[in-house]
Amino acid sequence: MAHIWDRLSGLTRRGHSPLAHEPILSTIHDLTVKTLQGRRHSVDELVQALFGVVPHDDLAEHALDMLVDAGPRLWIDLDSALRARVHGYSDARVIQAPAVQKMTNPLAVALAACGRDGRGREEALKHPAMRVDPRLYPVLTIRTTDWVTAVQGRAERVLAGVLARADAGTLLAILPMAARLHDRRRGQHAIVLVEDALLRADDMTLAAVRACDDPRGRRLAYQVCLEADRVDQRQLVAAALHESDIVVQSRCAERLSAQAVSQRRPEVLDELLDSASARVRVEALTALIQLGRTESGPRLLDDKASMVRLTAQLAVRRAGADPAELYRQRLVARPTHGVRGLLAGLGDCGTRADAELVIPYLGHPRPRVRAEAVRTLRRLGADADLTALLEDPAPVVVRNVVSSLRASGPGVPTDLLWTLIGPGNPRHVRRGAHRLLAEHETWSRIKADLILVTDSDDVLSRQARADLDVWRARDFTSVYRGPSATLLRDLETLIAKAETAIGADFARMLRWIIRS
């Protein structure tokens, strides 16, 4: 969303004339952004603003540029809004706007092509601008899915004519919209026309189209090119390494891996092992294993991505070695790099006896390493005293400690937890203590909630109130035993203190339950 805002803001700042600073254009800019953000009624207000500028050719030109820069999704929203019930036949702005009826400028043609009347939509498709103005091609593409047969047929013929002489700019104007119409009942018409145009294009045009700013359009372009074998090895490597869209990146890596296996060329995969994408690394390593090249397995054993580590472990086993033993050797050496991956890898294939190797890393200076050590101990099923880490300064460590302690059952002294939930501790420490107390037993949960519901920390108080609401709605019917005498007195005091926060009715209900 941010890039759309930047592009639209840049358009109104640059301007092509002093008209760029007209208030109505600023309004259209703001409504366009709000529509893309999903704000209700913004698209209806945008429609009204567009009908306000359409009689003025200069303003209409600027407004149309903004709509084009906003991308294909906006056109889909506008197409629906222009025929919505709120714009009935009595709405002069929509039905009787002379500029739209006469189609005096490209914006008027676009609005007419989205109108309620099928004849009007068909007339708009006949307008010369629909064939030569790339800004209108998204609307033309939408009309190929029209439910009126005559309109749909006209749109297909016009689009076919446009694509018959398509250059890169034309394809880039049509491709993103066609990709979005793919799942519509009549969406295949545009897809077939676009695919045929892509197959006719030369390599330079295809390279430009594959650089489309729109991710969906880029996916469609790559899909067609890959199926037609129109992407060479160098381009596949570049896309697998640098493409920002993970779908395209993965497809290119899959194709490159398949080629490497079929052609027995493992050397083309080595570069992919350093990709930032875990999927690409997995594809490359899997292909290398299929080719009998397992020597890359050990260097990826410490990968942060579990699917890469597991594939690397398979490579090590195929080579006749034990990955768990390699993890042990590296952790004993106290490495400075890749520690998280080594700990996680030992958790993948180690045993409970490996806990002695992991425990020293609970004191590692890096929080993420400490957290991974806690996770590894949990995955190994090892017994370790993690109580001291409940006060760790890093929230990620405390979260993992709490998860481990909850999985292992009661064991933390409640006196310590009541101390940690107090106001003198960091929020993440107090939250962790609250979660463990809530797991301890019902009345500890209620007491912890009542302590926090009046706390000055708004985040903790909201969470406590939410937990009380859950207990009242779902869990209180399973309470069969009241609190101890000491806890009863504490609860009565806390209920009186929290009555304003929880409401008199809930307070009265709690008093009745704890005394029953």
C-alpha cells in the first residue's frame, strides 16, 4: 500500500500543469488511496468526484493518470461501483452526465465503458480511444468478462486487435488486469488472447514484460514463458536469486533444478545454494542429492530454515554420515556463527542425552540463541531448570521459556510467579508469569486477572479483562471447588478493587461463585 501512496503522491506533486494542484484532484487522490485501503463508501465518493471532473478535459486527464497509477484493483472496484444500486437511474451524475454520454475525453470513455447500460458499454468499446490509449486497456480487458454477450464479443475483438500489434507497453497495460480476471467465469477469454500475444512477442519484449511492476502480472508472464521454454538459463538463475515474488522465484528454481537433473549439470545449481529464499535453497540441494552430489549438505546443516536443514541432513545421511554427530562436534567447538541453526538442527535429530551440549547456550549473549537453546531442550524432551530465564531481558526468550514450562507441567514455585507479576517487572516478564499462573489452577488465574485488570499498563489490563471475559463465557461452568480461605480473602479484596473495571454485575457474580 505504501508504494501506491508514494506513486500517487508523486503524480500530484509533479503535475503536468498548475491544474495538478486543484483541490478536486487532491480529493480524487485521497479517495483513491482510501479505496485501495478498503475504506467503506470511499469508492462511491470517488465515483462522484470523477463525474465532477469529467466535463473538464485537463482535469479529466490528470484524474485518469491517477487511476492508472493506482493499479488494476481500483478499476475493478470502480467497475462494480458504477453499476451499484446506490447510483440508480435517477442519479444525474451517473446516468445523464453529458461528458460521459458524448465521451468527450478518455476518462469519459472509461466511465461509459463501466456504466449500467449495456448499449452504452458497447458504444464506449467502439470509441477510437479504446484502441489507442493504453490507459483504457484495463477497462477494455474487464469488458471481456461482461455478462452481455454483445459487449463481451465486442471487447474481445477490440482487445484482439490491440494485442495483434502489441509492444511491451501494451502488454504491460493489459497483463495485470488479465491476471486478476483469471478466475472469473468469462476470464479465460482475455487470458487466451494475452498468452497468444506473449508467445508471438520477441525475447526483448518478453524480458520487459517479465519485469512488470505488478506481481500477478509478472507471475502470468513467467508462467507463459516457462511453459513455452522462453526463459534461458541465465534468466532463470537471475530470477531464482533476485525475483521479489516468491512464486516466480520458486517456479524458476524448480525449472532450473529440473533442467540440471535432466542434463546432468550440477554446476548450475551451486549458485542457488546461496539464495536468500529457503525454497530455492531446498530446490537446489534436492536436485544435487538426486545427482549424487551430497557434499553441500554439511555446509547447510546450520541453515535457519527447517526445510533446508532437513534436506541437508538427508544429504549427509546419503553420504553415509550422521548429521547429529556433526551437530555435536560443531557445538562443542563453541562456534561464533550459525549457532541458532546448529541448535535447531540438533533439535531435529538429536536425543535427550544431548541436553548437556545445549544448556551452556542458555547463557549466550545473543537473545535469539538463548531462545533457540530453550526450544531445542523442549524438542529433545530434556529436563532443565529454566526458572531463572523467566526474568530474561529479551521477550523472545521469556516466551519460549513459558512455552516450555507449560508443556512440562507444574513446576515453577507460585511464590516466584506472584512476585514476577508485580508492577516492578518488565511487561514481558509479567505477561509470562500471568500465563503460567493461569495454567496453574482456576483461582490463580482469576487472581492474576484481577491483579492486572486495574494495572496502569493498558496492554496488560486489556489482556486480563479479555481473559476474564473468556472465563465467564466458557470456563466458569467447570468450576467445582472454591478457593482456599486465604485465597478467598485475597479475591474478595481484589474484586472490590476491580469492580469499576469489570462491572458491578460481574463482580457480584464472582463473589457468589467464590462463596458457593
